[in-house]
Amino acid sequence: ACYDEGKRVAEALFIAYENFNNVDIRIARIFNTYGPYMDPQDGRVVSNFINQALVNQPITVYGDGTQTRSFCYVSDLVDGLISLINSDYKRPINLGNPDEYNMLQFAELVRETIGSNSEIIFCELPIDDPKRRCPDIRLANEILGWAPSIDLKEGLENTVKWYQKILDLAVDK
Ligand code: UDP
């Protein structure tokens, strides 16, 4: 698992730098984050589903859609990062939103938020797609007094507005 190991070794390197070179460090473990200004073409689930629903194209759920993710709105994440920077906590800490949805529920929520009539289609599941991703944020809550405050519905509405604007600009060109 080169992706997982890559992240883990980066944390170990940071701690080594802190110990041997006296570098001031913070280690944030950032979970799925979304919001305006997210690259519409990056192929992640939030941008794909919104792009598809806005033009009534099929929404592509990978696998059977029972895998879960939990999405943190960008301003909540930034608040968490700033709290971490301003703290003196130097060990790994999870930042994310623990509200968990499966991808089928998420597709339905995007469709409902946009009022789209896209159909939902099922496509091949990428290899090594985690079945579940949900941060345990008790530490961040305890140490930083931080917890996300924007729920998925509200965050999605803001995000959709931005994607709609980008789409309108492209059409006007
Ligand atoms: N996914 C999906 N349809 C898409 C893009 C992604 O069903 O068009 C699924 C993907 O298989 C994964 C989840 O959505 O289970 C989140 O994918 P993303 O790449 O956004 O984040 P990550 O897998 O890195 O958590």
C-alpha cells in the first residue's frame, strides 16, 4: 500500500526532523474535504457527481455504492488547521467530518440538492477502494476544541453554487 505507507513515512520523517533538528512541526491527517474552488476535473466523487447532476448526465457510482466516506467542508478544515498551528500539539491528529454517507446516498443527496433528473448508474469499482473512511476526531476535539460545524447539505449547496457559476461562465464563452 504505497499511498498509505507514503503518508506514514512522511509522519515519521517529520518526527525525526523535530527530534534531531529542532524543527517545529504539526501533523494533520486530512480526511476527504470539499467545497468551492475544488478542481472540477479532478475525478473525485464530489466534483464528478455535481458536474454530472448539473447537466443531467448519469451519475457514476463505482461498485455497488455501499462504500462510505465522510466529507468535511473546506472552511471547517481550514479552521481545524489554524487551531492546530496555533496549538503546541506535535503528534498526528485527524481532521475531518465524521458524518458518514455511502456513495449511493451521496449520489441521491447531490441529485436532490440540484433538483436534477440524472439517472444513477453503477460502474466498475477501482482496485483498493477503501470500503469505509471515517475520521475519529475525539483527539482534535479534546486538544483543539475543534469540531466541524457545516453539515453536508449546507456545504453541498455552497459548492453547487460555485460549480454552477463555472458552468455558466464556460457556456457564455
Ligand atoms: N466514486 C464514485 N463515483 C465517482 C468517483 C468516485 O462512486 O465518479 C467513489 C470512489 O470509488 C470512492 C468514493 O467515491 O469509493 C470517494 O472517492 P474519492 O476519489 O472522491 O475519494 P477517496 O477514495 O480518495 O476517499
